[in-house]
Amino acid sequence: MLHIPLLVIGVAATIAFLILRIKKGGLSAAIVKTGASVLFVLTAMGAFVDSMPLYGAPVIGFSKVNPWAMAYIAGLVCAILGDLFLDLKYVYLEDSDKYSFLGFSSFIGTQLFYFIGAFNCFRWNPEGTYDYRPIWVALIVAAIFVLVIVFGEKKILKVKFGRFKAISAVYSAILAFTTAFTVCCALKVGFSSAAGLMALGEILFLLSDLILSGTYFGVGKNKKKHILSNHILYYAAQFIIATAIFYIA
């Protein structure tokens, strides 16, 4: 099993990063953070390899390889890029906006890949049933999030997106759509399955971003408790998604 030791090391690296980030931040915290992010990709790759039946061995106890699970790995890679760009905005202040937009775009890529994975890995619409309710539910949830971003940023979210309002609305719509769709998949096939783990990961991802929006665009929401909770939810989400790949059939 490759993914289990990688998961353990990744969790340890995440804890080390959180301690460094809260105590002093700086270059050392950034390096360890990068290491933790690389480890959730390696965990995902390990989980994909572990899901392959051993040559000449019975397939009992092993997941059947689903190549669409690679979409989740691609999404995790986009997340690393998103993290990198959002960190660079603090290094190159003159290009802060450019790196912010690149960060948003990378995380949009993450959610699009997660949706591709969910769409092709889980039986949300068994052949012959023509049940597209998960799609409609996801679209409604996405529309609600867009309305909140556009009309309720100050009264509901207590933030001010400014020039990032449009891309925030696009990203929020895609994140909400993917999260709702994945939850619907879990309801269809059972929360004890890979779909259930993916749904949990997406919910934690969404909660993390709700906190992050306050950190970036709110006032008084950039305290240690906000930073800590944001990162805990984010890394928990990514490692859960990475680990769940092993259970995709």
C-alpha cells in the first residue's frame, strides 16, 4: 500500500506547516506547506496505483481501476498551482492582482477536474433511468451562490470583493455546483462509498473557501483562528479526496 504511508507523512507535514505558520510564518512555513501540498498529490497517485489488481492475483480486495480517477489527480495538481500563485501575490506585490487571478483560475481548474471525475466515476444516472435531478440540484445551488456573491456580499458575507467580484462569482458557482453534484452522487450510491468520501472532501473544501473569502476580502477576519481553520479544512479536504481514489471502482 503506497498511499497509506504517504498519507501519514502528508498529515505530519501539514501539522508541521500549521505550527510554523501560526508561530512565525515566512520561508520555512512556505517550504513545508509546499511539501504538504505535494504529498496530497503523491497520496492520490499512490491510491490510484494501489487500486490496481496485482498481476496474477485475484481481484478480491482491490478496486477495479477507473481511468477517470486521474481527473482527481489533475485537480489536485491544479490546487498546488493555485496555492503557489496565491502565495506569490504576497511576494510580488506589484503583480498581486495578476497572481490572484491566476490563483482563482487554477482552483477553477481544480473544481472542473473534480466534476469530471465525479461525472464519470459515480453512478449518478444509471443507464436507462434518465434521472438528471443531480444536475438540476447542482445548478440551483450554484445559482444561489452566485446571487449571494452578486447581491449579498456586504449584508450576508460581510466582505467586499471589489475587482475580484466577477471571478469570485464564477469560482463560487463552479465550486457550489461540483459540491452539490458530488453530494447527490453520494446520496445515489451511498455515503460509505468513494462518492461519500469525495462529498465530504468537497464540503470541507467549500467551508475552507468561505473562511478564506473573509480572510481575503473581509475586515478583521485574518486572525490566527481564521488562518488555522482555513488550512485545517483545506488540507483535510485534499487528503480525503486523495485517499478516496483508492475506493473508486
